[in-house]
Amino acid sequence: MSTAVHPISHLSRTIRPALRRALPWALCSLTLLVGLATAGLSASGRAPSATTLLTDGPVAPVGYWLAASDGGVFAYGDAPFLGSMGGTALNRPVVGIAATPDGRGYWLVASDGGIFAFGDATFSGSTGAITLNSPIVAMAASPDGKGYWLVAADGGVFSFGDAAFHGSTGNLVLRRPVVDISATPTGGGYWLAASDGGVFAFGDASYQGSAAATPLVRPVGTIDATSHGSGYWLAASDGGVFSYGDAGFHGSAAGLATGGPVVDLQSTPSDGGYWMAGADGGVFSFGDAPFFGSAGDVVLHRPVVGMAGADRPTVPDRTFGVAGDVGPQLLPGGEEPIDLTFTNHNPVPITVITNRTSVTTGSTSCPPSEFTVTQGLTRPVTIPASTTITLSELGVDRSDWPSLAMPDTGVDQDACQGRPLLLHYRAEAVG
């Protein structure tokens, strides 16, 4: 994840409170940190065009979708709801969902191979009119989103659009059925996973190991590859996670998924975490995977069968800025929200997806440890084009604002009276 430390301004004001710890603190001195970019310039030194958003940073997660077997779709975070098949009579149940690379579209696939495209996801064909030897169990999109693969329980693979066929297990006698497919970053290969933990690699997909020889408590239900294509994760229906190659282990939902089996695992673009989705709509976040919500408390008509992450390229920090200040009543034992101010230099809206705040004091007698950032910005915030605006002006609830506290340590904290605080921000935004 790429973040930007925005420049710090000069001391804004110093207000001197009561001198003795025994008396109530009236006010605490603060500094205003201005995180405004000095210019919204591209790498060439020219301002962004009137219609183009600069997105030259790495991709970042902004939300995710859950898909139910009746075709219902549930959108969380900044993942847009673009339609569903909920309420439509389907020939066969939906078994999976895959997202487009820009996070602005998705496909649903049914067990007969029927494809339903939404948003900027394009329909490139299906097996809906073909008599299949085994039902379709999963799909994977090609890296550019201009094609996809479908995989059947017997390991048969069907390619559409620019997704090339690299082989299958359709002509092999398998010990257990295939349950999922995951493509390499190049689109030059893919892995198939079977319910016994077996892994089959095709094209430029490298075999990194499997759980086929491991006594499993519950069957494997999903596979997901790392962004570099040098590893993958398997997840079992009890929430157990098995990692291979450069896929790091970030935790498991074993013992947590009490409302139903785990049905999918999706990794973050950084490979530093993953989400796991349960059939009851519950979502479990591990590593750097942010929790955007779940359907765990929703009465579902049909179980959740798949999950897809919404990823978007990050906006260069030189094209937006963040600033903020706390109120004047930060006292020992108190806490103050930070009404952030965002400046969007881009000609189109952006969405701030993360904001982290840290404190420095420039004083050994009043160290930063005297203060605690109790939370960052807790939800994505969309900033209109060419605008400077605060969280309060955007109507963001104060409970979602970053917050700064000064714990009452029970000892003399007079050294912090009249001291400036420098608030540092690290923010990340997507277009």
C-alpha cells in the first residue's frame, strides 16, 4: 500500500492553560497540520486535464461484493452495487462472482455456465446452451477484464474473450471434484483446486504445493493466487487456511465461522491480507484487509456462494491534500475528534479510503506517548472535484472522524501545557 506523508505547516497557535496539574486544564495548545499538495501536477509538470484523473499509484482495496446462490449481490465499502439477479427466476443457482480490474463491474456465473454481466463487465460468452458433463463451480476473470474462464467440477475449463485455454483435468479421473480456479497475473495460466486440497497448475502457473496429502478436517472450497503469481492460498470450509509459495499466512477463520461454512477467500492487492466469506454472509478480515461490512446479520433468502474484491488504482498524493485540527478542549482524560479538511485538485471526484494520524511534540518532557490516536477515518469518503471541504461539511458522522485522546496517567502532566502538537497524516485515495 502506497501512502503519502503530506507536508507540515508552521505552528498555528499556542494557548496557555492553567499552570498547575491540580487545577483543571482549560485549553491545550495545538498546531494545525496542513497536508495540502502544493500543486496538482502530473509527472510532466502539467496540471491534470479537464477530464482525466491521474491514477498512477498501486491498486488498493475499496470494498467487496458478496453473491448469493439466488443471484443477490451485496456491496460493501466503495464497491458499487451495479445490479443483481435477485428476484429473477434462474435456470440454475449462481455459484460464483468475479470482478473487473477497475472495480466497476462484476460477473455472476451459474452452475449451468450462464453468465450475467454488470457495470463495465462485458459478456463474452457462456456455456448456458451447452450440455455439461459436470456443473460449473467457479470463474476467474482475465487480467484486463476482457475475458474469463469457467471451471466445472470435473476440472473442465471453458475460455471466453481473451482468456486463453491452457489445459484442464477434464480427461482425468479425479479423487475429489474441482472447486475453484485462480488465474496468474499475466493471464498465461491458472490453477485449479480440488476439495481434497489437490492443486493443478496450467500454463505459466507454477506448482507450489498442495494439501492433498494433509488430513483435512473439512474440504477445501477455494483458491486465490498472490499478485506476483508465485504462490496461492487454499481455504477449507471450516475456515482453515493453507499458504504456499510467497503467499503469507495472516490468520484463519477456523472456529470463527459458526454461522455456516467458509465459501471464498479473496486476497488484498498487496498480498498482505485476505478476506474470508461465510455462507451466512459473514466476512472475516485478516492482515491488511480492511473490514467494510458483512451480511452476517441479514436474513438471507439463499446462502452466499462467492466474494469478489473491488480494487482501484490510487491517486497520486500530489493531486490531493489533507489537513486537520482538534478542538481546543483536549484535557488529560479527554478525547477530541479531528474534523479533517480535504483538498481535491483533480477535475473529477476521488475517494479517500484510508487516513492515518500520528503525533509528534518536539519535547522530551511531553513525549508523543502522552497522546493516543484512538481511531483513523473509519470509512471511505468521496471528495468532489476541485474542492476543499471538511468532514463536517460532507455530513460525515463524528463517530467516523479520526480522534485524538490524552490519557490521564495519574501523574504530573504539566509539561504538556502550552506545548504544540504536530499532527501528521498519511492518506490514500482512489479515483
